Amino acid sequence: MENQIQYVVLELTVEGDEYNPIKFVLGTWIGPKVNPGVGKARASAHRDDIFDLVKKGVAISAQHQAESLDDFTAGQFAQAISRQRPSYGGATTASEKRQVMSRSSATKGQLSTFAVVNREACEQGLRSVHEGRSDWAILAYVQGKKDEVELVKTGGGGVAGLRSEFPTDRIFYALFTTILRTSTGEPISKFILITMIGPSVPPLQKARSSAQRKDISDFVLSVVPLNAHLQPNDADELTEKVIGKMFHD
């Protein structure tokens, strides 16, 4: 986007490096229509925070800032790692096994800080939805914590009840159940993990939640089945119609 500042992690394969062929580069894109003063200053101020966040997931070998599409090439990213111009991206000299080992080393242990607080209560809340005692159960980050989630509450009232809980400055992960009818009229339960991001949530917190969404999903799946995922942009998009379309052509 020409008027946005965006960050990307690019995986490169180094030709001729049999030992550690996989490298990750953090790229910054500053669109040509971004305010040259305030906008670029904001990007510089946030770059270190973004780097600290991303390195929780992967080991970053270098950074590259692209201000035009000509700067956004594999060769330009490669030069961020080395002043020489090696071949990246399509290399096949390193064995597939070696590439997998290198990639695993680059990501090993990076997301181990994620934790579920009072796991038993969280599991009971999720099971109450699966067993039909609640329409929804909400998990959220513990106030003041970055990587710990807890059960906030369970409740009823269907979609309307959950919509009334849409946060303003927090991120909620809600397990929601809806009842559909088969062609024969038989009721069937479907379970959806709904991510609700309040409009006042800071950008870095949003980015962190994206990195941990799989951890949340894996935890929920370890307790109850999941049929779908949904992330509405705001409370108005959380409706029965939107949810119904997820299961109908």
C-alpha cells in the first residue's frame, strides 16, 4: 500500500550454505505516500519494538528497509545479510532435511512464554460451551501480562449476548456455539473460535496476538472441537447472518 508502513518477515534459502541455509530477514516497507516527517519517524520509533516482537517467533539475521518496489527484491534482502550478492530463494544445494533442521533451529523455543492461567477453570469454561450449558466462553490476556491468558467469563444470549461483551481496549478469544439444521431438520452444533479486538487496542498488542493465535487455537482444540475461526472487524460484524454464511455456500 502506498500510504502505509508495513513489516514483513522473509525466509531466504542460502545457496552453498549446507550447515545453516535458512535465514530470516525483517523488512520494513514505507509507502511513497507516507508522510515523510511524522510517518517515517513513527516507523523508526516502532522498528525496535517490532523487531523484539518478531524475534520471539523466529531468529532474525538482518533487517532491510524498502522505500520503493525496486528495493523489495530477494537480492536486496540478500544484501542485508551479506555485502556480497549470493543467490537466495530458489537454492536447492542444501538438502531438504538440512533446511528443515535449520528452520527448526531458527524458531526453536521462541514461543515458549505462552501460558494458560488457572487451566482448570479455562477448560471448564470451554466444556460448558461444548456441553450446551453456555453459548460462549471468553479467554483474554491477564491484565498487565503479555503472554498469559485466563477465563474472563461464560454466558448465554447467543450472538447478541456475545456481541454485548465486545471489548474496547482488550483482545477476547471467544469459543462460541451455534445450532444449524441438516437437510432433514436435525440440529447440529458447530463451534467457532472468535477473535474480538477492541478498537483501542495498541498496534503492537494486535501484532502480538496474531503471533499467538495458533497457541490459543491449539489450547482450545486440546479441550473441545473447533469447526471454524472468525475475526470480525467490530461488534457490528458479529451477527447471526455472518456466522451462518460460514457454513453455507
